[in-house]
Amino acid sequence: MSSPPTIISPDTLRGSPRDRTPPGQQLTAKWPVLHYGQVPVIEPSAWSLRIWGLVECEVTLDFARFEALPKVNVKCDIHCVTHWSRLDNTFTGVAMKTLLDLAKPLPRAKFAIQHAASDPDEDWTTNVPLAEFAGEDCLLATHHDGRPIEAEHGGPVRAVVPRLYFWKGAKWISGIELTDKDRPGFWEVNGYHMHGNPWTEERFGW
């Protein structure tokens, strides 16, 4: 079986590590664990993804159907709003565009609201403009640097949106809702920025 194609996120081409590090960030070789509340442990057999809202075809995938889709590797840098950055990550999974093509977004769909398992009684969300969410370097990842993503980092499947702060890619993602209006999620309601561009330090406020 051939290896998945590799997509290089544009920010990794900025040059030296200094040039690739946004303002206010410190480089780390580790992948820090930051999470509010308990870490849900989800077996792949119990995981599913629903894509709905302003789409032509609502889609529900179990893990087996998700795994059968074409895979990609994405080489990217990741930047946390808490001031750490980790360069040269390789995430493997299914390109966001592949998933969105299954659902066929309607022309008036402008935002992706990611839903995630967090607390059994709480629907955790975060919002991303659809144009960025569908970027070629965005994916739902099952592996990081060749290893399955652990529960504490959002496994078995997490979203990765490399050009925004890392919280904009939902851990334990379970749904993608397409809407025509922006809607704040958990961290946005609690003061984080609605967009989250690390290069302009969109950390807090709307």
C-alpha cells in the first residue's frame, strides 16, 4: 500500500524557526497537555462523526467508514494560545475537504461549528470560518508523528486547523455543523477570540 500524500502547511515554509514562531510564542519539543475538565476516553468502535446543517447530504460516519476514506499527511506547526509552539508536526488522517465534499456544503454555508465529546452532559464547540476550515492543510487526524493520537490529545480523532491557534481544532470531534452565522463556542464564550490568528495574536476578545 502506498503512503498517503503529504501536504505542507504554508507557515512551515516561512524560513528559520524564529521566522516560523508567531509573536509571544515560545518553542517546545514537547506536546503539552492542556484541557478543561476530565479527559474522555473514546474507543474507536464507539466513535462517530456527523456532518449536518447547511449541506445537501447529511453524513454520519463510524470509525470504519472514516478509516476507509483516502488519507493524507499534513506537515505543520502548531501554536497554543497559552504561548507555546511546536514545529514540524506530521498529522495523518482524512482531509477536511474530503469530508466536506461528502456533505456538499450549500452556498450560504459560511462557518463550521465543531462539536466534541467533553462532558457527558455538555456539548463542547468551537467555530471556524468555513473557507479556512476547508483549507488543504486542515484534517481530522488519527495519528501524530506516526503514532495514534492519545486520548489526552483528543484521540481517537481530533481536528487540526494549523493556521489558527490550536484550540480551533476540536479534540474528540464528533460533529461538524455548517451555518450561515458565526457562533461562539466554549472558549469563545469564556473570552477567547472568535477567530484566533496566531500571527496577529488574536488571543482574547471579539
